[in-house]
Amino acid sequence: MRSYSRKRKNNIIIGTLCGVMLLMVVGYAAFASRLDIKGTSGISSNWDIEITNIRGGNPYGGDAYDISEPTYTPTTAIFNTGLITPLDENWENGSDRWYEVEVTNKGTLTGLVTIANLSCGDNDAIGCQVMALGERWFDDEWVNLIQSEPEKWTDINEGQQDYSDIAFTLDPGEKHYLYVNVYYSNSVTNQPENLSASINMELTYEQAVDSESGNKIPNRPTETVNLKGNDITTTMDGDGLYKDKYELGRYFYKGTNPDNYITFNDEIWRIISLEVDGTLKIIKNGDNGTNTFDSSNSNKWARPATLNTRLNQDYYQNNIKDSYKDLIVEHEWNVGPSGSTSLKALIDSEKSVSWNGKIGLISLSEFIRINSNARQCGTEYLYNSNSDICKSTHFLNINWSRWTLTPTNSPNCVVTLWADQIGSSAVNETGSNAHAITPVVYLKSDIILSGGGTSDDPYIIN
């Protein structure tokens, strides 16, 4: 994909070209034959995935325009574009127009949305591209929200026939954004005889299937999870326990002040997540002094970094009370680098490097996932762009900079979490600097908890 630096250019108008996109839902019938909820006498689930908005814009400048206002229905979105000037060979001047299509799951079942067909028509003068990123790429003023190249970009004119990789799951209440770019191709050298093209994209919606078990994912708005002897009802907004959409079987506490307080080491800690293997990941509710990440300025936690040694030797031996040491399990930690545009890509990148040990720190992807405002704080870039908002929708008590486990792709730098009077943000710092330490541990899977999880009645390990 290009990095645009657009400038206006007065070329001769050689024609007005039209592009029309039609998004068609072709999968509702498939869902009807697949719904099977056993043990119920009536079905309360609701299947409702719709197109809920379309808008056009020129985020990089240029002279393309809307001949008529884009329109949409629950199953179609249509635009009509005027193109004036061919793009130059560097894609820095000319006509191209962007369209943001919003798809919303208004039902109670998780849907799988797949691009079934893409066509730019048969006009060589008109090209199109589509990007199924998921998160919003541009804000309301068409300012870029994501600094680097999206992973899910496809140039249709390259003749791709298999679009299976451009698919996404859509949980109840969730929105997904598709971006279509229509442009005046720089391959034309003469006035084209054909001044229009029909651009068509078909989407298939069906109930999502668990990739491991093969079972359909009902994903009702809430479900009951056994949290070490306590039945917890999950939520999809506000404070509470959420089912993670990126790692099946994992649950995260999110929000400003969820009921995730737990007494450990005769101190107050907070529960980050209930893990797939049944362990409980917890973080100290406060800092444990300051330290460099690594005295030799490395950003590799598994090296081991100086802070790794301090936590797993000095802190474990001298600060964790003997009666609690047996509750900590040695566990695999994801310590790969940041630098990805989407949260899923960040999680995959962190998983590319692993380390086994007893005490670590929170990772960048986990910090993003404990924020309940996914729309404005759901990636590192969004979080930093909206720091004044994002500071109030997570439960970590950040009073000053603290280390994460996550290195950057820049040599010697590690992601730190910062806070000030305005907001909080993720900042890259060299490993030789000193920042606050907030220990994180995994508790064994067979523990039983009593209490209510509130600040006044924290969970107690029985």
C-alpha cells in the first residue's frame, strides 16, 4: 500500500468516471439451517448483522468527489464517485476516493463475515482496493488513526481470487470497518471511451465456528464463568469480566473498577485474567520501587534482563512470604516485540518469543485488553491518541511510569506505561532508564476463592 503525500494538481478534465459498490448479504439462509440450541424449549437468540453506515472522503487530498451522497440499507451500501485526474506513478497526485463501510452485529450471536467476491468491473481506467482492518482507520475528519500499513490490505486489480484471509468475527454489539479505495488508474494514457465501472463486493455472514472444537459459537451477551468457586456473569460493556475475542477460553477483567481485588502476599492485588489452563494472572495493586529494565541497556526480558533477575530471585526470595510461594506457578510468558498496527497482530508478535518463569510484568497487549473502551483505546496508537479518555477506562493505578514486558523493534527500547494529569500512554524507553516495577504472577489452577472481589471485600485464597 502507498504512503500518500497528496498535492493538488490542475490537469485537463478528461471525463467523469463513476464507481458503484454493492455489498450483498448472501449468508442469512445458511445461518437458519445451522442454529441448534440444545436443552431449550424456545430460542431467545437473535441473528442480526447489518451495514450501519457508509461515508466517503479524501484523506490524502486529490480531486475525486461524490456524484451523489453514499447510501446504505441493512444489506447494501452504494456510492457514486467522480474521478478527474489519473494518479501519477508515485500515487502522489490525482483522483482517488475512500469509503468507510461500518458493519454492526446487532444480534446476540457471534458472526463470521467473509468477503465472498470482489470485482472492480471491466474498465482498465478505474481501479479499486479493499481493506478489512476491523478497527477504524480514519477519524470523523478523515485523519489517519493508524500510522503504519494495515495487514489486511488487498489490491483487487492484482487478480486475487481467494479472499478467505479477509474474514473477521463480529461479536454481539461489535462494529467492524471495511475501507474501499476507488482510483483513476495511472495505466491509462489516452482519453478512455468507457467512462464508468461497476464495483461489486459480496459479503457472506454466518454463525462463527470454534476453530478448535468445530462447534458453532453461540456467544450470547452473557455467560456464567466459574472463577475459582465463584459464578461470575460476563459482560460486554462497562466494568466486569469479558470473554476474550482473540484467545479462546481466556477471560479478562476490564474497566475502571471491576470487582477483581484479591488478597495475595497479605497485599491487595488485581486479577488480570482467567487463563485457558485455569491459572489466574494477577498484578500488584501498586508499585514495588523502581529499577532499570537492564543495566546493559538490553530490551530482551529472557536474556535475562536485570529486572527479570531481580524479580525472580531477590523479590521472590525476600518479598514473597513463604506461605504464598507455593501458590505461584512457573508459567510461559509472551515477551515478543510491539510495533503492530492491530491488536491481533500485536498479540501474535508478543507470542513470537516466550520465556518461562515465576514473576514477570504485564504485556502491552494485556494492558490494552483490560481497557473497556475498545473503540477508542483498542490499539497502541488509538490508546496514545486518546490518552485523556483511555486513562479512565482501565483499573491499573498508574501514578508514574512503569515497565511492561514488551520490547520494541527499536534496539534497547521497552514499552513503558506513563501517566500525567491529562492522560496515560504507552511510551518507548531505553532499558537502562529507571521506572516503576509492578509485579505479575500466575496462581495455581486449583485454588478456591471466597469473598466478593470488591475493594472492601477482596477475594481471599482458601
